Amino acid sequence: MPNNVLVCVTRQKNCAKLIQKGVELTKEEKSCLNVIHVVNENDKLLYGLSDGDALEYLFEITKEVGANLVVKRSKDVIKSIIEYAEETQCTHVVLGSSNNPSSNFVSKLQKKLPDVEFVL
């Protein structure tokens, strides 16, 4: 069965590693790779880069692997990710590890997306 993978990237430049993990999960024929970057309305897209440079960086690395890229600004990052995951019927969500273990970010996503496999 083909995988429909959603990679959630953050403002860190190491997001290329997460995207590569998504690529590994989409080796099966007819699998689909989506990359989403949701930022709070008042934040920059990537640390240390202008929004234009950040978009270009994300566009280039997703284009290289044939992924679909979605960038959103939102007041509710978790809700935006959940809505997009449901819209694309994803089977897997790839996330980086959190610097703030008390944020419950992953557990909130897992609770709302119980049929999705999470890869951390």
C-alpha cells in the first residue's frame, strides 16, 4: 500500500534531514510526499533568513525530491497541521524532536490523528 507522508518542518535549517526521512518512507510506488511549514503569524519562516530566502530554500529542497510544499501562517499551528494531514489523507507524519518536551505538541497531534503513524 502506498504511503502518503507529511513532513512537518520548523524554522531550523536542518529540516532537510526530516525531508530525507520522508523520502525514505515514500520509496513504494504511488507514494506521495508533502512538506508543510506552519509558522505563527508574527514569526519569521526560518531563523536567520529573510522570508524570501527561507521560501526559496524550502522550495529548492522540496523540488529536488519531488515533494509538494505548503507554507502557512496561522494562529493555531497544531490545528493547521491536523487539517492539512486530514485533507491529504496522510498515513505518516515525520517530525523532528522538540526542544521543549513539556509542550505536548506531538501528543496533541497523535490524539487528533489516531490512525497516522508518527516518525520522530
